[in-house]
Amino acid sequence: MKRMKALACCAAAACLAMVLAGCSSQQSYTPPEKSPTVSSPTISKAGTLRVGVNAGSPPLAGSPSSSSKIVGIDVDVAAALADELGLKLEIVDVGTDPEAALKESKVDIVMGVGSETDVSFWRSAAYLPKGVALFSTTSNTTVPTKASAPKIAAQVSSTSSWQVTNEFGEDALVAENDLKSAFSDLAAGTVQYVAADAIIGMYAAHGGGYDAHIVALMQQPGGYCVGVLDTNTELKQAVSAAVETLTGGGMVSVIEMKWLGAALDTSTLPLTAGASSTKSNGASTTTQQGNASATSSTTDGDEPAADEDEGDPASNAGQNAVQPQAA
């Protein structure tokens, strides 16, 4: 289970440095591999967890231009889950239909399922936060109001752009083709804010080296969850315990820092007036945007620029995962 050891070592680096400074031995510690906690028929392939991702939703999952391998936050979390369960990892691209992949037994679990989406399968507790956020420069901590007439850049035809016009009016929206252009506007001072999915926006800002942080959420916070067939009780219990261990133990935070530059806690963020007036955790998003898929892992429509690198597979924690075969 080598794929997650690099991340585990990063999380403990500071403590290990202090310990090793006082030791004369140069021997390294290799964590013992865990025995499988689930087996067939709970999982279809003995010793292997088959995990479905949407390979068209970076930074959750995507293929950088230099490789056909699927990498991303979901791949890393899936690798951590497999390790926690004592299993090898097989990544399967299920596109925007994780429900069919589960029902047809193409995968054991699926990643990146929105907590607000209407699905027939079981969902774990959230392992990542989800919701449309407003980004600004670090010097600005003001939550905008409609009366303040803010200029807000967002990706054209995305849920984020719809949220902006819905709450602040059409005059507030500066539509851009991608998030790189939106954050360029912020850096240039032509807009005061950028609206984007919290995770995708952080990824775009971090990758582009922009001075930006989240000042508020435009939706009640939701999350990205793991999906399992509701009838598979044993796997549901195993995944639930593993997700709790990975989130509570800090492994997911390490993965977030790798891809986003920082761990994200939406529970302490303020809400805009429009978000404060809603009662659900963003469930209205998919009904308001009629063309959004109810089972898609990322319904927001925000994406980094086309030339954005989704990560280096050589340094990815999930690099040892079995990948989908080329057609």
C-alpha cells in the first residue's frame, strides 16, 4: 500500500523530524500493511476496491495533458480509503452517471457525490466541502450586499454565475470563459470578487498563484460524499468508518493541502444574505439549474482553464491504482 505513505509522512513530518534529530539510527519506519476488512461478495473483486470517479471534473478527477492517468483529489481520497480497508485500488471512469455504475456492478463505490443531489443509493458523511463561494484578495474581508453594487467575475453558464445574477443582479456579473480569467480580473482590480465552487475555485487560485481567499458562501454549505448501494450494508459500514477516520485523522486535510494549498473548513465561513435566507444545504441548486445532472459529481459547471495541469501523476498518491483501459 505504497500510494498513501507519502501523504502520511507529510502529515507527520514535523513530529518525525524532532524524533529523528535525537536518534543515531538511520533506519526508516515502514507502516505495516492492513489485512482486508471486506471481501467478496461485499466487493466484487477479491482484494481490490473498484472506485468510480468522474474523470471530467478536475481537480476532483481528471487527466493532465502529459498522461492518460486519472489523478485528483478524489483519486487520492479513494487511495486512502482503499488503504484503510486493506485493499488495492482500481479507478473506473463512470462519467456523470455514478448511479448506473453502482447498479450495474461496474464499481463498488463512487466518489464526488453531492450531498444535495437526489440519488437512490447511500451516501457517506462528506469528506470535502461543497458550495458556491465568493473569493476576494486577502486584503478584503467584506461580505458584499446587493446595495454595495459589487462586480463579481464567474465562469459563463455556470451555477456560480446564476447565483451571482440571482442575488446581486445582472449588472454585478462579469462573465468569463474560465476561472483563470476570472481570477486575473480579480488580480487586475477590475472586479472585487470571483464566484466559484469552493474546491474548484481554491484549486484555480492556488494553481495560478493568485492572492485570493474565500470571504463568504453563496449557498448553505454541502459536501462531496462517497456513494454505495443501499443494499450493501457491510460495505456501507466499512466506508462510513473509513471516511470518519480519514477526515478526523487529518489525511483528507493533507490531500487538500496538496491540491488546494490549504485545508478548507466551510463551517466557520459567513454566508451572503441570499444564502442565509435558504433553509437547505444547497438542494435548490439542481432544481434552479434545469440542465444540471442530479447525479453528477460537480454540477456547478466551474472548471479551471483548459491548459490548467491537473497534477503530476508521478507524485500522485493514487499512482499505483489500476487505471481504466484505453479504448
